[in-house]
Amino acid sequence: MGEIPPQVQNLVAQLQQIQQQLQLVVSQKAQLESLIKEAKDALQELEKSDDEYAYRAVGNVLIKLKKEEIKSDLKEKVDTYEVRKNMLERQEAKLRERATELQSKLQASLGVQAG
């Protein structure tokens, strides 16, 4: 069995790099989805409350604030998280597409090598 040509080694290295980037993007997206769920759950709980005030944790301290202020901040967070999540989804799609291209090129190169 002969040496692996440099172009095939390069394709393998590129594919590994894309897969690592993809793994990172998927992980970040999962973290954002968790933050979105947490903020939406907090909003739901605030909606159930009849009180005018609620408490927000700031470090190790609870701060009493108007419920509407907290709701506004949470909605803004959800919106920001959603925008970031959508950006990561687009990035994920591009990385998956690039990985598929590289896999095809690699298979074609290996097919030529084996043949």
C-alpha cells in the first residue's frame, strides 16, 4: 500500500477541522437553547404572579424590581438569544454542507487511489 498523497491528507485535515467547528457550533447552539428555555420559563412564572414586584438574582443578592422591568429584560434576552441561535443555525448548515463536499472529494480521491 502506497503513501497517502498530500492532497488527500489535506482533505482529511480540512474535514477534521470542519467537524471540530461543527461540534463547537452545535454545542453553543444547545447552550443558547437552554438559556432561551430558562428565560421563557421565568417569563411564564412572572405572568402567573399578581404582584407588582419580583426579585432578580444579581450575583449572591436578590434585588426587588418592578415585574414589568424584569419581564422586559427577559424578553430582550430571549430576542437576543434567538438571533444568536439563528446565526449559529446558518453557520451549522454551511459547515455541514462544506463537510459533505469534503467527504465527497475524499471518497472520490480514495476511489481513484483504490482503483
